[in-house]
Amino acid sequence: MSLALSTLIYEWRRYLAAVIALAFSGLLILAEVGMFVGIGKSFTATIDRSPADIFVIAPKAESLMNDNASLPRRIMPLIYLDPDVVQVADLAGSGAMFRNFPKAGDKVKQEYVQLMAVDLQPGAVTWPTDYGPDLRQALSEPFSVAIDETALKQLGVKYGDRAILNGHIVHVRAILHNYANVNRPMLTLSRDSLSLIGQQPDPDRSGPLLVRIRDPKQAVEVRDQLNAMGKGQFRAWTKKELADANDKALMKEQIIGLMMNFTIILGFCIGVGITWQTLRGAILANIKEFASLRALGVSVGALRRVVLELAFWVGVVGLMATGGFVWLVAKLGEAGGVPMAFPPEYIAMAVALLMIIAVGSGLLSLGILKKSQPADLLR
């Protein structure tokens, strides 16, 4: 075991403030990223979990976030011209007013909700992969809806209740999980039930198209074939491409970008300030030990490497603490109906930033070694 690691283990109290500072700096950044990305994922949950291999949207749309991704309905049969395509369906949905039937003494709750329609046929491309046969049976009943568990309290309903949706009485026949939406509650229903409540599809326009192909491994090749065939009438994306584009579009929102930049700067300043001063104070407290090592012939360069290694291990422990805090916050968010997601690239960014803070604080603390003069041991 190295001297730096032994020092950190046996004198952990001296370095606890640095570890906590790093952990909360990482938590500050990752919690905000997780919340924003989770909000974005909640908007596209049905699409992300679709069995579709390719998505077709408007040619100028860069994502599904704040872009008009609808298409002329005549585009749908064109997609079938590619021999690798086996199924095409449009993503149908709309907004509607929802009102509960309150129990005695309760207040009426009225909310504007987002509707998402699915096809009930086995193997339908609009049927999310985590939907089971019980849900298919429940939604096969006319005027039946499924609601995420996190929206039940907001809408004032529970399993089996009746409610009014777009002026029609509907029944809550299923409870969904992991489909929380912090913007507005989302209700899932069959395409037939969507028509029954008066939400008829536009005869000229359709939503984004979900495409299933014969061999999912050929998604990139089929995407290129479709784009070449479309000649600018639409744009085809693989599922991963569209998911990444949605995440990037969300982070490019002006207010979100400003908040993220402010959070990163704040986390960096807090982390550097506290970690630097903690390391400096800990080294100063052990200055006689460093002076003793110099008296034994250890070079200043070797002592500097010890300090930098110590800063590195402080960073590693801080990362471990960050992981624990982020896991706890994610669980709390899940319990409170706030979806959170942590893309690998943002996790890597946070890891790199925290290690830069830790090692940088170690570099700033090297100057204190000038006080480790062997002659001071005689005073």
C-alpha cells in the first residue's frame, strides 16, 4: 500500500471535507443533468421503447423536441417501397381535457393530458416492448385508458375509476410504470378508443412514422436507402440516432443551457475551493512528517508525487461518494414521480471534471511543501 493511500485511510477525518465537496459538486451537476434528460425521456418513452428499428420524421426536423415532425400522410405507403420494410405505422396522439368523478368530500380535478395511441395487434410496431398481454386485454375494451402510477394522485383517480376524457366517460383499466411525465400526465389508449372519444386522425397529415425492418442489424443501410428514395420529402433515423438527437436538442434549449453552464461553474468553484483548502490544511498539519522524510533523504519531487497521489485518491473516493448520492437522489426522484436518466457521456464528463478538481487542488497545494524544512525539526 502506498504512503498516500495509507495516509488517506488512517487520517480520513482530515480529508473528509474534500471528499464531501467533490461528492456534492458531482451531485449538483449529475442531478441536474439527470432531471433534464429524464424529462426529455418522459416525452419520448413510448418511442424509445418501441420495437421499431427506424423512425421517419419531417426532413427539416432535427429531433422530436420542439420540432414539427409530422408528415404528409401520403408518405406512409412510400416507405413500403423498400423491400426490407415489413411494417409501418404512424404515432397517433393528441391532447385532451381530463376530469375525475370525485368521491364525497373531495374536489374535482381537471387536467389537460397527453394521449398516446397504440395498436393492439400482436407484433404492432407502436406497441412498446415493456407492455404485456394483460395491458393489451385491458385496452381492448372501448373507452379504456392506462395511466402511469405517478399521475394517479394528480388526476384524482385509481384503478377501476371512471373519468371524463374529451367529454366521454372512460375507465382506468391499467396502471403503467416508468412512464412518468412531469410536464403533463400521459394516458395510453388504443387507436380505436382514440377515435371513439372524437380524436379523429388528420386525413392529410400523420405523426412520425415507426418502421420495422426484416433485419434490425441492417438499420443503417435501410435508413440510407429510405433517405435516398425520399429525395428530401422526409428523413429517416435509426432509433439510437433519434434518441441522441432528442437528448442534444433538450440540452440546447437556452434556459437549460444557461442553467447547466451555471451549475458546472458553481460546482467547479465549490469543489476547487474546498478541496484545495482541505488538502492544504491536511498537508500543513503533517508538515513535520514531510520534513522528517526530507531529513531521511526523500527528495522534494518524491514528496510532490505523494501529494498528487493523495489528491488522486481523494478524487477516487469522492467519485464513489458521488455515485452513492446520485443513486439516492435517483431513487427519491423515482418515488416522487420525477424521471431521471444519466447518459454515459455526461457521467464521463462529471468524472473527468471531478478528477480535474482533485488533481488540480493537489497541484495548488504543492507550495506548502516549502515549509517542510528538516531544520524545522530542531525548533
